Amino acid sequence: MNRPLKIGITCYPSLGGSGVVATELGKLLAEKGHEIHFITHSMPFRLGKFHRNVYYHEVEVSDYYVFRYPPYDLSLASKMHQVAELQQLDLLHVHYAVPHAICAYLAKQMSGDRLKVVTTLHGTDITVLAQDESLKDIIRLGIRSSDAVTAVSADLIRETCDLLDIREPIHLTYNFVDKRVYYPRDCSDLRGDFAEPREKVLMHISNFRPVKRTCDVVEIFAKVNAKVPSKLLLVGEGPDLPKIQAKINAMGLSHRVHYLGKQDDVAQVISLADLMLLPSEKESFGLVALEAMACGVPTIGSLAGGIPELVVNGSTGFLSPIGDTDSMAASAVRLLTDDALYANFREACLIRARTEFCNDRITAQYEKIYYDVLGIEQEVPVPLCEA
């Protein structure tokens, strides 16, 4: 039996895929006996109630008058060091290269290089921030100074290596879903609040930013609804939401669209849907497609980033070139009008989510990385998940 570890986790605690994955990973590690210390500026939104072996340390930023901007990065690095020394942490696992990997690097230096650092790249730190020449060097430093680096898709690894000339190994460690939480729910009563029995339900979940191409979501829905009576459920909030509300009203579709805002119980919400729409321009992984897959809901999406590594085209969903709303709508209509085909896709979704992306498998992969950087030989192999 491997000895339990003391692990500090830093992530963006608000809504977003990286924060969700980091928080869920911490909870799963705690269940396995590890001691988890979240070091963030606010409580991770998925942490919620009390969890055994889980602790939260708030980062407080100095408001000293000489600072034009509050020095969050320095406050975070200092807090990481304090928690690491007080709790005798084995390692820090940080999510996002900037600023978190840099802060962890500073904490490691203050700890006399004893502390190990694992960095997980989620996408925006590479696909957006690393495009900025003024940030490339510091992102590169954060990656190269880490004892191990993981990324959530092979596409993200490729882009990281190309953009930053990284030659050090990056471990492919996909995002995951907790199979105890994400499974098909019986929503027959609740579904009646949004759609008639003969109608299909299409869904989109995001932060409604331009990269999500939410106007394409509306275009796809309009084309599907013209052939198959449907309703569209929009989950989340963001800067593009007013724009697509105006588009929906202009197209005369407002009576066929429901705005659900931000939702915590995503598994319950997704189970209302027949299809998930994910026509993003960039998507390092596409966590919402995995959450849908685990609930037996196929995805209609784009051939962008890591989505093809997750959604098997023609098996667990259909993928089309970015912006090709005609093709996406045609694929959606095909699935929604062929019950036998839909049943096959639904079953393939459940099997793939439970085997390739289950919590036991991915958590064990992270544990192996932790033990490797600490020089501890692991006694238990990575488990295989059953469908």
C-alpha cells in the first residue's frame, strides 16, 4: 500500500472546466486517503459541503496603497509556501501555467527546493495566453520549472510544444467524470416543463464567449427545428448571451428557447437533452461533451482541438468543420429521426465514458505521476474501468 500524500491544489475556483476537474480530482484523492489542501482566492464552487481529508486555505491579497494593482501572484506564492511548510506538503498540483505554475516555482524556491510541482495545462494558458509574445517566456519557465507537466489532450500537447519549443515530456492525462455523479437520470417529469412529448431537446452549455461560436448554436437549432420540432436549452452565462438572445428574437424562435443560467447539478440538467451542441472554434478537450457522453447524450460538434479525441465521429456523436452549421444540423436531424441509430450512439456514449474517461482510471494516472516525481515506487497499477 502506497503511503498517503499531502497535496496542495491551486486552480481557478470559479465556473470553468479546469476548476471543475481540479476540485473533483481533489475530492477523489481525498477519498483514497490523501490529504488535500486547496490554496485559492475563494472556495472552489464544486467543493461545497464538508469532505474528509480536504482543507481550504484562502489567499488574501494585500491592499497596501503603493500597489497600483493588488499583487495576487506574490500573495499566492507566499500562501503556497506557508501552507507547504505548515502542513509539510509533498507536492503542489497547479492547474494553468500562469500564474499558478510560476507561483508554485517561487514557493518551491522558498521551501529550499524540497517541494515538488506538478502542472496541468488546460488550454487557455496555451491557446490564448501563449500567443502573446510578452507572456511566452514566463509560460515556458513555468512549464520547464515543473517536476511534471500534464495536458488534457494530445492536441494541446502538440500546440504547447510547437508554440513554446518545449522538448520536455508532457503527460497526456484526459479529463474525467465521476461515474457516481454522471449517469442518465430519469427526467421525464422535469422534461415536460420545457418540451412537449413529441419535441426533441437540444442543449448548449458554456461561458458564452466568442470562442464557443454560440451564434452557430442558434443557426444549428433553427435548421433542426425546421425539420424536427425541438426546443433549445441554453445553460450558462457570458458576454455573448445578449447577442444570441437578440438573434433568437429576430429569428422568431424565442418561444422555443429556454435560458437556464448557471447550474450546479449539471448531470441532472444534461439528462433532459437528446443532443449536446458544441460547435466551438477552439476546445482543448470539451468537458461538457464528456459530461453529456456519461449521461448517454451524443454530441454534435466541431473538428476543433481535442474534441475529436473525445467524441468518436459516427459513434458517440458527429463532428463537422468549424462553422459548417449545415452539416451539423443535418447530422442532428439524422440522429433525431432514426431511433435505432440514436440508441446505438447512446450506448456507445455510456461505454466510452465509463471505460476511457472514468474517475478511477484518471485519478490513478495522476497518482502515478505524483509518486514518480517523489521517487516512490507505486505498488498498485492503473486500474481498468468496466463499462
